[in-house]
Amino acid sequence: RKEVEQDPGPFNVPEGATVAFNCTYSNSASQSFFWYRQDCRKEPKLLMSVYSSGNEDGRFTAQLNRASQYISLLIRDSKLSDSATYLCVVTRGSTLGRLYFGRGTQLTVWP
Amino acid sequence: GAVVSQHPSWVICKSGTSVKIECRSLDFQATTMFWYRQFPKQSLMLMATSNEGSKATYEQGVEKDKFLINHASLTLSTLTVTSAHPEDSSFYICSASIQTVTDTQYFGPGTRLTVL
């Protein structure tokens, strides 16, 4: 079983739509959780960290459910510029600094 | 924020040649650097973890004699793909950590390698 599993999509939504991405991780010892964004042929960029209490950054809301080992990302009022691949990333406490990447979920926002 | 550079940004080479990729942390000292490889429509796969002044730790399945890593200073790590073959064509990305007590990593812009 892969360390991090994501629905690869693609998700195609109109501008203004709300879209949600899900991610599951297999190792209960996972310690930190992130969503990264990767544009085509570019490096990943940190979008936001994910906390157990849930956190929001503008139109983006991330949730973590440790019991279910489940992470989500909600994007409200989608913009054309949100089109990218969204990577779910986790770390383990036992391997400090090592990131485990999901395959990514591709999002296309159309006008 | 912290900046990591990679050079070259893209390279095309003939099969059998060696290619060196540099990863530099421009405004901070990186005790640890990571090298990833990403094939089209695939996830980033960690190849090796590089600590300054010591041997790199390679992930299972990554040939250390083929992918030579040198982390000679706190701001520079190099990855050399030796005797490159077409199947080595990929997007190589490095990242750097400022401290080992944090999971924050800063990614370089990546190097696209095409082996003919």
C-alpha cells in the first residue's frame, strides 16, 4: 500500500465552483501534513500546512482526521489560476525531514 | 522566503554521458538536502537524502553508483547521473531544509533531463 493515496482526477470545474480533494495516508505515525501545489513543469510550492483543528487560508480550507488517517482540501470560489496539480504530503516523526508525496490531483478551472 | 536554485534548468545529452546537476541554497545554510525524481504524471519520488559532510542515504532501488551525490558545503549539493540512458530522462528536483527540527523544505525549480 502506498504511503499517501490521492484521487488523481482530473477535476474540471467552472470558475466560481467549490471543489474538494481527499487524501489518505497509511502510516499512523505520520506527524505533519501539507498540501502543495505544482504547476506543469515546475517545482512543488507549499500551499498550506494541515492541522487537526482544521485551518483556513482565504478560499482554501484544510482538514485532518487522524482517526481515519484522512486529509482534505476545499477550494471555494475557484479561479482560473487555481488550475494545477495538488499534492498531499505527509511526514513521519521517525524520519525527520523526509516528505512522502501523493501522486497529486489535477485540477482544471475553466471560464 | 528561502531560495533554492538548481543548475542547469534543462539539459539534453547523449546516452552514455554523465550529467551534473547543482542545487544551491542561496540565503540560508542547508544541513540537509533531498533529491527527488518525477516522471510524467507521477509523484515525486525521493532518491536520496544528502547531509553536509557525510555520505548520502539512498532510497531502496536507487543505485548509488549511478546517481552520485556530493554535499560538500552547507549551501551546495550536486547530483551526477553517470552513464545516462534514455530511461533516466526525468524531472530532477532538489529541496533543502534549514534545520533538522522542522519539516519545512524549500524546493529548487527542478532540472529537466532528456537523454537521447
